[in-house]
Amino acid sequence: MNKDNKGVTLVELMVVIAIMVVLSSIVFLGAGMLSGKKARECTDRLKIALTNDRTTAMGKYDMVAILYAEADGTIFLEEQIYNTATDIVTKRTRIGDSSVAVTYSNDGTEPVNALTSSGVTIRFDRSTGGLKDTTGSLWVKASKAGRSYYLHVYQITGKIEVVEEFTAD
């Protein structure tokens, strides 16, 4: 019997394609973990939550937001909405996981204060939407894998933006 194999079988081709798919998915997922994507997601989640809080504060209800880290390093934002003097609605939002390093400053300087369990209190003025009880803008820095993203809340207007580098007020 003379076997003259000059090509590949369909099974061999399918095995090679399956191996390539597995390897490319590993590379794709690994690149996301190394790129600092979680730091960007952290600042984006915080921006959305604080924008909603600012809107709430400028509306009918008074509110306080507390950004803090739990003992395991997970970052949360606790929002306390005061419907009346005795009726307080508390909402807790997970902002980031323990793999993201978060620092802050509420005096307009480079964020170097580590986030702790007591956290940082954020209040918005009802009439202007600006920050209350601070001596400058709020800066929050989220870092992972050598990438840093900054959330900047302007003191006077309350405008919230995510930027890639710190600029002093």
C-alpha cells in the first residue's frame, strides 16, 4: 500500500485552529490585566456615581458620599441620602477591587493619602453643585500595572472628569 500524503486532514486542521484560539484568548485576557484596565474602570465607576450624587444633592435631597477601602482593599462608595431628618437611605457601590491602588487629596494637591476604612467624605453644595467642606479640588488616583488615572472634581463647579495626568489647581 502506497501512502502519498501531501496535505493535512480536516482533523489536523481543526486541532491547530483550536490551539490558536486558546492561545490568542490567553494573550487577549492577559493584555487586559496588564494594561491598567481595572484602574480606568475604577475611575469611570466613581465618576458615574459622583455625577449621580451631585445631581441628587442639587435636587430635593441632601446627601453625603464616603469613599473608603475595606480591610481586604476593595474600594466602595457609600451614599447617604437624607429624605428627611430621620429618613436616611444608604446605598453602597463597589468601585474597585483590591488590585487597584487608590489615593486621594481634597485640597487640590497631588493625591498621596491612602484610602482607609474611614475614607474621605464628599459633599456637594445644593445651589452651585460645587464641593462643600474642602480647601480645594478633590483628586482621586487609581493605579494598576504602572498605569494611573485621575478623577478630578472641581471645587467651585463640581465638574467631574477623568484624566491621565495630574495638574495642580
